[in-house]
Amino acid sequence: MAEAPLLDVRDLEVQFKTQDGIVQAVNKVNFSVNRGETLGIVGESGSGKSVTSLAVMRLIPSPPGKIAGGQIIFDGEDLVDFSESEMRKIRGNRIAMIFQDPMTSLNPVLRIGRQMTEALQLHLNMTPKQARNRAIELLGMVGIPSPDKRLDDYPHQFSGGMRQRVMIAMGLSCNPELLIADEPTTALDVTIQAQILELMNRLKNETGTAVIFITHDLGVVAGMADRVIVMYAGRVVEHASTHELYNNPRMPYTMGLLDSIPRLDEGKGERLTPIRGLPPDLLNLKDACPFAPRCDFVQDVCHTQRPPLRSVGTNHQAACLFDITYEERQTAAARKAAEEQAALEQTLETAIAEEAR
Amino acid sequence: MFGYFIRRVLAIIPVLVVVAFVTFAMMKATKGGPFDANEKLSATTLKALNAKFGLNKPVWINTEGFSEAKAESSNPLHWVRGFLDSQFGNFAINALKGDFGPTYQSRGSETVQEVIARRFPVSLRLGLMATIFALIVGIPLGIMSALRQNTFLDYLSLVISTIGISVPSFVVGVLVVLLLSRVLNIKPIQPPEAWNGFGRAYIVPGIVLGLGTMAYVTRLTRSSMLEVKRQDYVRTAQAKGIASMVIIGRHMLRNALIPVVTILGPALANLITGSFIIESIFRVNGLGQEFVTAIQVRDYAMIMGTTLFFAALIALANVLVDLTYGFLDPRIRAKK
């Protein structure tokens, strides 16, 4: 890796003050994004993935939240030290963001055109006329028919998928070097999801923008990202190239996520394997593996020691004390199922014997 | 849009009919009459006066014409004719022509519509003054306390608006008169001619009248701004790098003011029609005072005229607000 990464997040910590105490939403998170690369951030609700992305934009609502430590180095400069007005020159210009819910992310009382041109006029010093032409061009680029007319429409006149296209066009309007997409397809139905993902892939290749793609859907990230980090309870628990992560997950949490994806080649009537239990309370995290209460491979040591993120292969890190592989988990699961079956048969037999007597 | 406006204006008519019926019934159910106030009138004078104002007729149905022939009473046409020749019928017919009749207090020398035309502009100016005050103080105060939530400024505005809502205007009015006259040595009561034209005289009573509405507008703007502040589109605007003052002005305010505009119509109508107490305290010769006096002396024509006038005013204000509402919010515009 000769070239310095575009974005280098080091030991990022984000805290929220609540009535019950301080919530450590993001805890010592490290990752980097190279120019033109797509990084996937995966995790369930509350794992800190959205907060991480908002922290990069310095948009953590403060109070109650604040960046408590770490560095966010973007193109050689630490964004944590930037003033609000310096940050405004970055936002929407060099780092843009697309949000989860296109139904609520556009201002209902302003025309699409107005919402698109304001960033263009601000960052690229375009005249209203130039900005309008550029907006038309952008809307066409994201596949909105008759863009010159649609520019004068209000958000409620667009469908959800179309609104997300508008959001994408808005995000890309100033040719950002980094685009953060925070669950851009979660609020859309599956066919529209596919269209939006295809669009994003195409635009990513055309513009060469680096992308941070945040999602809870491993299936979505598979087709988008070059590398993936998996977050759990505010920490990175696994980090690998997309191919490596899917073929050789090393963290039981990642395995659990992979197992809970419905598969087309699965036999009929087979049940999905969810991860049991709930994510931990971020208020009082002990020095233990946060995933331990939900893990199938839990040992005593898991409750007393927090596993560090350690290298488990080439460009592959996982936060687990043991070298558990996916195959082991599969056999373990099979064994467990067999044991349960045997136990069930046992009880049945004794019951029948009882009956006979 | 125009069709919608016409539909809404036409919908006012049934409202006015009901208001007229109910008011007339309540007015007639109230004991006493217009001519039994001070001096005892002779029977002949009373009879003449009653005849002059049409009070000798039955209130709802005049059965005079068909009392002798029993069969005729089943003819609906007679009932209609009887209705039209009653006190209410006569009033309704004249009212449709725009004539509410002579006021009883003036003994017939001045009509109700003349009194309204003379007195209403004063109440209108006072109400406008109060509304303007409520808006230019209430909206900025509300915005400020929302942006500085849970700071000293926010609490200060909370104290001001709580006082504004909970202390009745007659208390504030009297206190202000006291303050002006005793402490500041300013004459709080203006001479009658001061009310002609929109002058300085309106400032003090206007502020006192608008205090409650100002407080309400403050609270509403504050909660509405807080709501809007949390909206996703505000975060989108922030992510675009827009300066926070521009976000407030362009993205938040228009959304936040929609609820404020909603209450503005009724509030304006209320301030214009409900200024009676302030009018008495500050000796403003507006329509509110006239209205209350009319009820006290059973000036039937004046009661009916002003009630209907006020009712129409309130209904119209609501229609206008709904139109403004659509102007602010394109989603509502689309549904019409």
C-alpha cells in the first residue's frame, strides 16, 4: 500500500451522555479507505456503524454526543481538529452522505431543484443557471426521466426509489472524493434495492469515488464492497476482504450473521438460524468479549478478557480468542442438533415405557 | 385552487344559518326586553315601539292568517308564509338584503350596519396590532428558545409565555394602566378621537391584547422548531455543508411555521372580535364594547347583526388560513 489512504480513522471513540450514564457508542475503531475503494461496514442496529459515519462527517448531535478520542485523517488532515466552518467546506463537497430513509431525508416544502442546486452554488460557486443545468444532468445520470421537468417537483411527487436516486444525485453533485452511504437501500423494497445498488455500482465506477457502504445486510455488501468491517457493540470485530470474509469468517458473530441470511439453495421448510440473545447494553461494558453471552463457542476466559483485534490471515483480522472456523461451527451445529434429537428420543422412549407399565 | 376557495366560502352559509337560529332562540329565551330599562314607558308608547320594531309579531311562526280554517293549517305553504312573517322571518329576509335593521338603543336613528361600519375599523386595527405584536415577538422568541434549548434564554421565554397564557388580560390591562399612570406618569387612556386612523394610541392596548396569543405562538414555534430540528432533511442539509443560519431560514422555518399559521386564523379572528375587555379598560370605542352593551340592554337587532358579522369573520379567517397553509406546504396544495 504505497499511497496514503484517503480516509484513515484511528482509535475513534464516540460517547453519548444519557441520564443513566455515558454510552460508549464507538470504541477504539480503526479503519481506512483508499481512493476509489469501497468499504462495507456491517453490523446490527446499535452496533455503532451509523454513528461512526456521522462522526466522519462531524455530524454527531452535540450535546449529547461527542467525539471522545481518536483521529479522522482525511487526505492528510485530521478532521477532529477542524472548525465548524472548515468542516462545512468538506461536507457535501469532498465527503458527501446518503441517508437511510429517502422519504424523510428530503425537505418536503422545497422543490427538488432548489435542494440540488444549493450545494452546487455553495461549493462550486455556480450561478443559479449553471447549477440548474448541472442538476438536470445529474438527475439524468441517476436515471430519472425528463429531469428538466422533474426538477420543479416536490419530494412527495416522487416514489421512494426515485427519491433515493435524487439523494444519490445530490450526494454526487460536487464530485466528492468520498461518499458515505448509510443503509441507502434499507427502506426500499427488494426490486428497487437491486436497481439502486446497480446504479451505485455504475456511478462508483464512472466517477471513481471512494464509498463507505453501511448496511446490516451482508447480502447487499457482497456485491458492493472490496473490503468489509464487521462492527459489534461499538467495536470492529472482524476486518477482511469481502471474498475472505464470506469464505472464511473467523469471528462467531460474523458466522452468525452469515447463517441468518436466507439462501435460495436451501431445502424447503428449513429454518433460518438466528443469533440468539440481544446485543449488550453499551452503558456498562465489562472487560469481556461483548459477544460472549450469545456465542456458541463461549469459554470461561471469554467472560474475563476482551479479545483484541488480531491478525488471523493475510489482511484478515478478527476479535476472537480462539481459532474457530466456519466448518467447525457447522459441525458443532450439526452435533448439537443430533444431541438434541437423541435427547428428545430418549425422553420419548422413557415416556412410552412409563405408559406401558 | 379558485374552485376550492369558492367551495369553502359557500360552506360558510350553513354555518351562518345555524348561528342565526341558535342566537335568535337564546336571545328570545333570555328574560327582559329592549324597552324595560330605565324609565317606565306608558302602555301606548310601548305598543308603538313594539310595532315600530316588529316585536308585536310572533317570534317564529305567524299563525294569524290561518287560525280560523283548521284545514289550512296542514297546508305547508301557510306555514312558510307564517314563518316569513314572524320576527325571525322578517329578520332573515332583511338580513339577506344586507339590512340588519335599526338599533334599539338609537331608537331607530342608526342602523346596525352603520354602527358596525363606524366601530369595526377600530376593533380591526386593535386586533391587527395585537396579532402583529404576537407574531413579531412570539416567533423569534420561539425560534430562539428552540435553538438554545434548556438554556437560560429558553427558561426566560418559558416564564414569559407562562405568564402570558395564565394571567388574564383584564389583570394585565389594569396593571399596565396603573404602571403607566402612577409610575411613568403617562396618560394611559386616550381621547376618543385618537382611535381614528392607525396611530400610536393602539400600541399599548394592542400589546396587552396580544400577550396571550404571543405566549401561545412562542410555545408553538418552539415545539415545532424542536420537532423540525430532529428531522432527517435537516441532517441532509447539514451533510451538504449548508451554513446553520441558512438551514434555519431555508429548511427549518417554513416547515416549523405551518402549525403557527394554522392557529393564526382563529387567533386573528379572536383578537378582532374578542377585545371587549381591553376596549373597556383602555376606553377604546370599538365594536366589542358595542356588542356587550347590546346584550345587556337586549338590543335584539344589534345582537343578531354583530354575532353574525363576527361569525362570518371567523369563518372567513379560517378559509384564508387554509389557503395560506396550502401555500406553505406543497403536499396539501396537491390534495385540493
